[in-house]
Amino acid sequence: MPSASVIAAHEVRTLWRDGRLRIASALAVILLVVAVVSGAQYQRALTAERTQADAAEQTRWTSQGEKNPHSAAHYGYYVFKPASPLALFDRGIEPFTGVGVWLEAHKMNGFVYRPAQDAAPVSRFGDLSAATILRQLLPLLIILAGYAMIASERERGTLRQLLVSGASRRALGLGKVGATIGSVGVVLAPAILIGIIAVALSGAAPPAGRIVALLLGYGAYLTGWACLTLAISALARSARTALIVLLGLWLFGCVIGPRLAGEVAARAYPVPSEIAYRSTIEADLGPSHSTERVEALKAQLLKQYGVATTAELPVNWGGVSLQAGEEHGNAVFDRHTGPLYATYANQDRLHQMLGFLAPELAMRSLSQAAAGSDLAHHLRFVTAAEQHRRLMQRLLNGDLTKNAREGEEYVVSEAFWRTIPAFTYTPPSSMEALRGAMPAILALAAWLVGTALLLGFALRRLRA
Amino acid sequence: MSGRTGTTLRFLTQEMLRDRAMVIATILLAVALILAIGNGLAALAQQRAVIAEAERATAASIRAAEERARPFLSGEIEKPGYWLDPSDVRGFGGYFLVNHTVKPPLALSALTIGSGDVLPRLLRVTPGTLASTAASYDVESPSRLSLGRLDASFVIIFLLPLVIAAAGHGALAADREAGRLPLLAMHGLSPQRVAQMRLGLRVLTLLATGAAAILIPLALGGVALDAGLAAWLAVAVAYGVFWAAVTLVVISFARRASTAAAALGALWLILVLVLPWCISLAAEIAYPAPSRVAQVIEGRDASDEADKARSAALGAYLQDHPELAGSGAKLDPEEFVVRQITTTRLVDNRQAQSDAKFDARMAERQTFVDGLAWLSPPVLAQGAMIELSGTGLTRHRAFVEQTRAYVGELRRYFEPRMLAEDKTFSDWNGWPRFGWNEPSPRDLVRTALGRALGLLVLAGVLFIFATRRLRHTRITARMD
């Protein structure tokens, strides 16, 4: 009575004898290794470049010489987004976000220089990253390895022999799934090894939780494809039909589905046009140095201190009014960026939900979340940068308010710039990052369970 | 057409109509194209609406400025600081003017969104710094951008080959597997002829359906057939013919339909996914883009240097504008507007050098990609479609160039007025407006037709090769 392990061993031998599959596997291994190595180089160069740029900006800030704090506020400070250690595996949305942002007085600037803007149009075919290969190519390799595993046995009449010899349907399913996964594992092993070495050499080891999430996520995703492939192979009348159905499912799930999801989400949660967005913010901000708002504040302050002129105030009126302007601006920015980011997040959530129909989308979301290259990580950095801008303005205006005297030129010494804390960014913990990808995790779990159940159903009704 | 050919064609047509795979493939292609063009037309309408919105915003800002300036000009109200006063040219040019340069979308962008979603279609411009032209873009979720767009080009480049493969992979193997080849040979139909006629009929049906699914929605959307659209269709048809030839080659090798399907799937994967990825990666490695982060730092350095050399910068400026040196206007290098004009000029010069270096490298990279594109028909076809649709880098570079020239024009208008003694402004309609100058599409059409011809030649070579192989096909009733 052939056991699952005997069936698996036999299938692995058969697959290995298939020259086409050997070529396809070799191609996948080469692509994966190229993707991991080039990803590692890209990530290392990016990290070095941004570390240097951050240091240069900090030096520029602290050595700007004697200056009025408000001049320094306009002089501003650039912060650059750090590359996540796992970006070598999955660059996620990084090519579509800017590289850094200028923090200055009165304005919440946007991120500048999206890499995709500079890329040749051929890059829109996709990004050769290890994650793309795992999500799009390996399912295809699984299909090629497994579409004929049961259907061909039936066509050749060997399935009847197998069942008559006492092989249980459970052993048959487990053996063939095991063989498919095992053959894909052979492709994955060298890339995983190189990936681990590259991450270790980068010097910025990612939290183990993220790596575990990636391993489990991709494991579930690829096992789901193996179960689906064998289920269709068992259900289809011929190997040809099985192949065509599976290629159709792959095409929808991995190629058309994600693009369709993007369109659906953009329709469901539309974003405003650039002009509408900017002009509403400008209208809410009001004219530069708005007189009405400033005059009201002045009156209130004079009344509060019981004086007639701003010169008599115990604080510097210029500093107070500048900080009030900042706070007004901050409220306006929050009122507009909040809903915009919520729209982005809603679109993202819908992409994840659509992962129940096209598992590539779910895997994509989980992979980007674990790699630290998803929307949530980007928005966290944007928020951290904006908080730092506000902190800088508060400290600069605070100094003006406290120390400047009306009618007198006021400058601070270079030592003052060092009292403004340098920008630091802490990425979310593994748990925090994965919590945002919960719909995707559920979709992947549903995918794994659903395809396993389908395989069970197909094996139960298997007729030789 | 001889009677036998006519009878054969009738038979093959009836057979095609009964073939569920063919019917599904045809419907799938038509539905996908109609959906994609619907998407493209919606994007086109949205872009046009944004441009109209920009024009309205400019008109509204001028009206508001004129209204606000009226009491200041008549002397009814005392003039405030210039930043609050549009009747002061420094206030109007620096704070009140809402002005954009606009790259109007071509109607063909409804077919190919290309890089149109990552490249800005309008830029906010003032007489001030040029830096904003390289760093602006539309409001769009980066997640959505990373997923890519479902447009007609995507359907043609990615789906059409698979649809052709689905419809044609069994063009000969099905007869062989059913043991019909000897029977057909008895009627004077060689395997070569059967495969060619069956595949030809199916590919023609698919291409005709595809053309109708493109042209009808476009016509309903008000897009007229012009040279650009004709060239786009020529590229799409040539690409389809190339895949038909690939299918014929595979048919000539494969003895079973499932083997043909698997081989076509593998070829699709290599040509449509793997090779473009490799070309993109090779281009990045061979011609890495100069660092944008380094460019930001260079810009900051330039700004610092300019700030330190304010007086010298003013001298250089006056050397270029001698009319101001003798105008009686007192130019203080510490005055904010003077400082802004002179430092901006130095920073822009440095930025222009850095941009030129960047653009030169990008042009080298594109030349490299264009050369390698001949290795991958999908890249070849996609490149031609993007350029014809005006959603690629060529038209965008023209836009950035025209924007730079326009900012120069704005400066020539505003700067002398800002530095003159009398800074009163009331020329509400006289300041220079941007007019987009559409580059001639002739070269793009010629390049696209060259690529279409290249694809047809490649298809011809493959067709001849497959025909020669099919001539030697064994006719047996045995199932292999």
C-alpha cells in the first residue's frame, strides 16, 4: 500500500526527469538570486546615501551661523526616508513615494522625487524583486509541475492501478502536494540562503517577527496554489483542461486581479484632484499673514496682560503671532490630510479585502507590511516628519517669544541650533505592522483552508 | 477562392463557432478591451476636468486680486505690506498669482495611460524658483500606483497573446489527437494548410473583434481616427500577428495540445514578464539614475553659497539687466525680493546643470532600453504605444522644457517691475500666459510604424520557419 511519502518520492523523481521543469526551475532560481542580490545592492546603496544625507542636513542645520530663529525656520531641514532592511526583498510602494521632505515654516510640503517618475516606462511591466517572483512566477511553476499529476494518471490509466493497490486518497493528496511543495522548495532554498546572508551583511537585521510572517505568509500562499493545482487536476476531464483552467485562474489572480482591484478601490474611494486639494487648503489657510486673525489674537493678548501696545507685552508679539499662525496652519493641514490619508487607507483596506478573490493581493499586502514598504509605513514616516516640523517651529517660535524684543534685531548663536533635537524615526513594531494587514492575513488563511477543502472534495469524488 | 478553400473555410468557421475556448477567448478580449477603454476615457475626462479647474483657479485668482487691489489703487485704503497687496507687483507675482503650466492629454491617452499617472500633467509656476517643476505630482495613493492601470495597452500586451494561444494552441494537435489528419489529407488538406487556415481564421476573428472593441467605444467617446490612432492600431495588429506566428511555431513542434499550451504559457511568461524585468534591471545597472537625494543636497549647498554671495549675485544680475542699474531704483541686496531674485538665479543655474546631467543620463538609459526592446516584442510595442499616446517621457520632457522657458518669460516680465522704483501693478490681463506647443507627432508615428514593421518582419521569419517544419509533419492516425 503506497504511503504519502512513497507517492511524494515517486512524483519528485518524475518531476526531476522532466527536462522542461528543470529548465523552468533553473530559470526561477537564477531570477530569484539576481533579484535578491540586486535588491541587496540597491538597499545598501540607499541606506548609505540616506545616512550621509541625514548627517549632511544635521551639520548644515547646526552650523548655519547666527540667525534669527524665524529665518532658520524658513531655511528649513530636509529629512529622508530610511530604507527598511527587508526592502531588498520587497520594495513595495517605495518607487511611488518621494525620497524625502523639506520641513519649513508655515507649510506642510509633499514628498519630493518619486523614483517611478524617473524610471523608464519599461519599469511599469513590474519590478524584478524576490517578492514579485514568489508571488507571480512560483505559482506558475507550481501549476506547471502539478497540473498533470492526477489528470495524466487518469488519462494513462495509472490512477486506477494506484487506487487498486490500496493507496488512500488522503495519501495521494498529501504525497502529491508534498512533491509539488518540495520541488518549489528546491527553487526557494538558494534564494532564501542568499537573502539571509544579504540581510545579515546589511548590518540592520530586521525583527524576527517580520521574517516569520513572511515565511508563514508565502508558505500559506504557495501551499494554497499547490492544493488548487491538484484539485483542478483531479476535477478536470483532461490535463489540457486542467492547464487552461489553472492558467486562467493564475492570470486573473496574479495579473488582472491586482490592476482591477486598483481601479475598483479608486472608484470606491476617490481622491480629490491636485488643484481641488491644494486650493481648498489655501482657502482655509487664508491670506498670508492674515490680518483679521492676527488682529483678534493681538487684542486678546493685550487684554490678557492689561497693556495697550505689543511693545509693553512681557512676551514678544512676533513669536506669539508666528506660533499662532503655525497652529492655525496645523489645524488646516490636519483637517485636509487626515481625510486624504483615510481615503488612501480605505483603498488599501479594500485591496486587502479583494485578496479573498485574488490571493496575490492579500499576499502583496502582507509581504509589503512585513517588509516595511507598505502604505502604513510610509504614512507613519510622513506623520513623524510632520510632527518634527511642528516641534521645530514650536521651539523656534518659543525662543522668539521668550527672548526677542520688539523693534530690536534678534539673532541666536550657533549653539542654539544644537538644542533643537535631531529628527529620529522609529518604525512600527512587527505586531503593529502586521495588525494593519489583518484583512490580508485572514484572506490568506481563507485561501489556504479553501483550497485544502477543495482538494479534499476533489479527492473524495476522484474516479479512476 | 477555390470551391475547396471556401468549403474548408466554412467548415473551420462553423468549428470555430462551436469551440467553447475560442468563444470564451473572444468574449474575454472584447470585454477586457471595452472595460479598459471605459477606464481610459474616464481618466481622460478627469484630466480634462482638472485642466479646466486649473484655468478656473487662475481666472478666479486674477478676479480676486483685482478686486482686492481696487481700494489700494484708488487710495481709498492705505497700502498694507506688499505680501498683502496685489496692487504691488511683488505681492501679485509672489503671493496672489495662481498660475499653472498644463500638458493637455492626447485623446490616445485613453488607450495607454503609460507613465501618465506618475508624471505631473500640470505644474504650479510663479516667477520664483524652478525647483517645484521637478518635484510636483498629482494626488494619488502610492498603493494604487504600484498596482498598475487596466488600460487597452495592458490588454493588448498582456492578454492578447494568451487569448491567441488559447484560441490557437490546438490548431493542429486536436486533429492529430483525434486521428483526423489522414482523413483531412485524403481531402487534399495538408497539416500545414489546416494549421495555417485554422489559426489564421481565429487570429483574424480575434483581431477584428479587438479592433471593433477599441474603435466603437472610442468613437462613442468622441475620439476621432487620426494618424496616431492608426499607428497605435498598426502596432497592436503587428503585435497580434507576431504572437500568431509564435503560436504557429509552437504548433509545428508540439504533438499534443497540452504541450502546446504549456509551451505558449512559458513563452508568454518569458517574453511578457521575465524579459521586460531583465531589461529594466539591466538599464538600472548599466545607467543608474543620478541620486535624487544627492541632488537635493547639492541644491541646498547652492542655496547656501548663493546666500553668502548675495552682493556678488546682485552685481551679476545687474550686469545682465543694465537697464535696472541706471533706473534710479535703489537695490539693496538685503531686501527680501532682491535677495530672492538673485539667490534664485544662482540656485536655478546650479539646478539646471544638475537637471541637464540627470536628463542626459535618462536619455542614455532610454536609448539603451530602446535598443534592448528589439529582444522583447512586448517592450517594443509598449514603448511605441506610450509615445504615441503622449504618456511617456518624450512628451513630458517637452513639457518640462516649455515650462522652464515659460518661467523665464514670467521672470523677464515680473523681475524688472519688482526691482523698479514704482512697483504699482494693475496689468491684470497683460502678464504672459502659458501656451502649450504640441510637438509634431510625425516622428513618433514614423518610429511606431517602424516598430510595427519590425514586428511583422519577425512574424514573417517565424511564419516561414513554422511553415517549413509543418511541411514535414507526419500524417498518422496514431495518438502520440
